[in-house]
Amino acid sequence: MAISGVGVDIIDIARFKKFRKNKQHPFIKKVFTTREIKHCFSYHDPAPHLAGTFVAKESASKALGATETFFLTLEIRRDKQGAPEVWEKNKKIKSMLISITHTNNTALAIAIKK
């Protein structure tokens, strides 16, 4: 498998704690799609999921070679088993592999474009 792009990003989950009760916050609406908001806020504490989705979008953007992140253009969805996938304009990017992980304090994602 030839790799044509790699992206990685890490962030403190604490940065997303302030959005716990406010899915209508302008930042949330600017960065996350409706589907991502629904997914993240389906958890008791959405902060780790918001952070994970955020870094996944950043990583995918880097792997694609973008000079800036177009947050609402890229979408992180989950397959039937819960594994993350990268979508762009309602189409799965089949050449993109993505992995997201988090601890109590940080979220990290890596994206590989094959």
C-alpha cells in the first residue's frame, strides 16, 4: 500500500468541557456537522467525543494536504461497528484510514491517505 499523505493531531479535552451543555454554541456550529453534533452529544460527557472528532478532522485535512481545515466539508462518521470514517460532501473517502483515541485528558487522531 502506497501512502500519499499522513496527518496527526492532539488536543486537550478540557478545551471542549465548556460546550458540555451548549450544542448551539457558535464554535460548535462552525466546526461540527449536524450528524457529528448528534453523535457527540449522545454521550453523557460529549467533551472527549467533540475533541476526538475535532482532531480527526484536523488529521484528515493534513493527510489530504489541505493548507487549512474546512471543518464543515469533512465529516467524521462511524460505521456499523463504531469505527470512524472520513466523508467529504456525503461521500466516503475510501482511500482514507483514520484512528481516534483519548485518555481522560487528551484526544489524538491519525489519518493515512493511501
